[in-house]
Amino acid sequence: MPRVLETSVILSIDGTTCGVCGVAFGIEHSMHERVKSNGEWFYCPNGHHIHYCEANNEVLKRRVKELESQNANLKSKIDDATKDATFWCDSYKKSQRSVNGYKADKRRLLKRVHNGVCPHCNRTFADLAKHMDVKHPGSKEFYAKDKVG
């Protein structure tokens, strides 16, 4: 006596219609989800080659997400550039204050020398040039090398 094997398969079928001829038909659930999600082409029972197009609102939602991501990246770049600009601006202002300080020191020293005050020993002399040659030889070369703007 022959043996009979019985198997049962449970399929979940989704109903849909053909966009070309309008026939209603069923398609297995997992295949239906796959063709809807990635836009694969499939056939209706009458042989029409069909597929699901992405809905306009889905396209727009995806585009909005892309633009929001780009916007966030650009904001980050702007913030970084602003920080860099602030750093360099502050650095420039600090160097300008330093240069201005050196210029003021130079003006103050020149005024004192013009009034006959020795820059080394802070004493006043009628003939400062003679005092510098006698008491501080070599300072002429030192001051000739040290040119502050």
C-alpha cells in the first residue's frame, strides 16, 4: 500500500488590482511588501508588467530629511568658521595692542633721551651723547639693530 504524505502550507495573500487592466488579484504578502518597498516590477494575471511608484509625500518626506541633514551640516560649518574668525580677530587685536605698547615705549624712551635722560642709568646729562660714549660704549650698535616700528 503506497504511503501518502500530506503537507500544508499557509500563505498570507494580499489583494491588489492591476493599474493597467483593473483586474483584482492576490499576491503573497512578503512578495507584496518587497515590491512595494523597493519598486520591483511584477506581472498581473493578464501579463501586464507593473510596479509600485513611490508616493509623492514619501518622496517629499525623504527630500525634507536630506535637506534638514544638509542644513545641520552647514550650520555646523558656519559655527566652526565663526569660531575660527573670532579666534583670529581676537589674536589680531591682541597683537595690535602689543605693537601699540611697543610704540608707546619707544616714544617714551625717545622723549626721555631727547630731554637728556640716560636710558641705562636714568640720570640727566647736558651732553648725553658724550656720556653714552664714555659710560656705555657699544650701546650705539645695540640701538641701531633694535628698530621698533
